[in-house]
Amino acid sequence: MTMNQEMYKKLLLLFIIVQPVLDILTFFSIRQLDSSLTVGIIVRVLFMGLSLLFIFFGNSSTYKKYVIPYLLILFAAVGIGLVYNFFDKPVFEPFLELQFLAKTLYFIVMFCAYLLLFTNKDRMNETKLDILKSLTIAMLIISLTMFVSILTGTASNTYEYGKFGFKGWFFSGNEISSIVAVSFPLVYLYSLKKMESFKQWYYFIPVLFLAIVSILIGTKVSYFAVLGASIIIVFSYV
């Protein structure tokens, strides 16, 4: 299978959008089935495989000559470690070992794929704007599902005792809080880029929703990140 840059970009944009859906499916899978093998893990591992195809065969970035040797050395080290654990551990659980390796390698492989995608000069500005758009859609999905879960009384609490906070249909309150904190400035930036006049105020709806969600989650990380980003961006445009 060939994986050129345009194909990978389209798949990446779709992958970004469905992240909240995968997290929600993971939440219900763990809650109802008590299974560690979730839809989210399966889809992300498959996409990691596609990302490897893109890294090795689908791009012409100048950083490719550095990334590929790094990954080959990393995979060799991981393989040696896996073989060592097989002979050294009293109880070797293949599924748990492979699951841990997949989670560890996922972020490294995805970072390398993003690096090669963004350092290719062909239509770079368009690619950045498309990714900001996909991220904004994903954050809008998070916001809407958070509102629905709270209104229907099916939201999980961020804290077990006392403190105010909802994490909706997501497994970890700290994780969703960090996602909101990191994504809010990017959603804000996309809205500013798209809004050319006050008549296009609707571009700021995702920003408003995400700001409300940062309060509903109830953690200091998301709240102060949103507040700080808002102040910095506003003053940068004054």
C-alpha cells in the first residue's frame, strides 16, 4: 500500500476529528465490559501503522534522513527489550507487554509523522489551517458531549468526593482537562483567522463552549490555561 502526503493528510484530519469519539467509546468499553482492549487502542495502533508507511514511503521532507534511522534504532532497542523480558520475567504476558509498547511508541511515531508533514514546504499554510479546523471540530464534539452528558445526568464526576467537576463520558478528568488546556489557544487562533468581520461571530462558538467546559471540568489546569490564553491573545491583538 502506498501512502502519499495528500492521502495521509486527509486521514490525519479525520483521525483528529474522531479522537473524542474514540475516547467516549473507550470510556463505555471499560465501564461496561471491563476490558483493557478498547476500540480506541485498536484504531490508534492501526493509524500508527499508516503513519509509519507515511514516514518511510510517503513524504519528501529533509528531516526524513534523520527520522528513519532514529526509528530503526528505537525499534531494535524495543525488540531487544521485549526478548529480554520474555526470558527474564517469571510471568510474561504477551498482550500486556505489546499493549505497553504500543502506547509508548504511539506518541513517538506520531510526533515523527507530524514533524515530516509540517516540514514539507508544499502547501504548508493550508495544511496548518486544515489541522486547526479539524482540532476545532474535535473540541466542539467534546463540548457538546459534555453538555449532553451533564443535562442527561450521565456524566461522571471529576472528583470522587466533595469538589465540583464533571468529566462527562471521558475516562480521566485530568486527561480531558489537559486536552482542553492545550487545545483552547489553537481553537481561539483558528476562530481569529476565520472571523473577518463581526457578522462571522459564529466562528467563536467553539471558543465559548470550550471556555464553559474548562469551568465545568473543575480542575485548575484547564481553567487557568483558558483564562491565561484568553488574556494573552486579547492583548496581542490590542
